[in-house]
Amino acid sequence: MPPAEPLRCPWSGIADPIYVRYHDREWGVPHADDRRLFEKLVLEGFQSGLSWLTILRKRDNFRRAFGGFDAERVARYGPKDIGRLMSDQGIVRNRAKIEATISNAKAYLALRERTSLADFLWGHIDGRAILNRHERLADVPAQTPQSTAISRSLKQAGFRFVGPTTVYAFMQSVGMVNDHLVGCHRHEPCAKLQREFIVGA
């Protein structure tokens, strides 16, 4: 008999290997790499109104289209680049989100003159991940006071498409909060990583 599949958060499913791999290897793993944080913030904004699986399937195309999410490069994008992106079938062709990405790159560069994106974001939760112990998917919130505060700060810094729900999904994905259900095989491994991970110490 083949080995039994490990228990996973219900949203990850078991049918799509891309989603399973993302759940098992990335979601909830803490990090403080500014470029990766910027990329994830942009992609979460593109996800608004769509499924995350749609974004995952297009992620390599997004990376190619936006120069590996090099903020200095993206911040220089002009009308010709917007036209190129609007005709790129490999990404989500939404003009408002494309223009917001360029604007967010500029906001990120301005922010970087005074602090890192990691310190800016993680500083809202004192540099330590929030370790939840939810038993049911219905217990997991769509937004929290922390995501609302981060959303407000990001908007004040000039970022767009960073509402509280988008920010909370971002926080879950980059390990700022552990929302793997307690029965999921990734809950405790991520919790261990998060206990040992401190930003700004």
C-alpha cells in the first residue's frame, strides 16, 4: 500500500501538486528577505478577487515580467512597459494592479532609505511571529488588528492594494503568523521555526 498522505490544511487540497508543494514548503515559513517580501506583497495584491492557485501557476511568468521583482528596475517602468505587461498572457492583465506594482516599487525604495521592509513589517508584531492554534478552518480570521495596522502603515508609506485582508494573507504566507491548523503536519515544524526566528533582535 502507498504511504498515507500527511494531514494538511483543507485549503491546500491534494489534487494539485503546485498547491501541495507551496503548502508544505513555503506557507508559514518565516523569513526577512526584502526582495521576497516585496514579491509576495505584490502577488498578494494581484491575487485579490482570484484564487491563490491562479497566481502560483503564473508566478514564474510574473517574475520574468517584473524583472525578478527588482524594485529599482520596476520603479523605472513607463507606458511602454505597461503596454507590454497588458499584452502578456502569462500574468494577470489588470492595469490598476500593474500600475500599483510600479507605484509600490517606488514606495518600497523610498521606505528603504530609512528602514528595511522586513523591519518595517515585522516591527508591527515586535519581530516575533504570532503562533495560533486553530483547529478548524472556520476559526482562521480573514483579517486581524495587526493586519489592519500594517495595512494602514503601508498605505501611509504609499503602497496600494494592501488592504487588511490582503495583508493578513501575506502575513500567513511569510510566517508572520502560524495559521496551519493544529492537525496539519506543518503546524509544529513552522511553529518551531517561528519560535527561533526574531527580526530586529
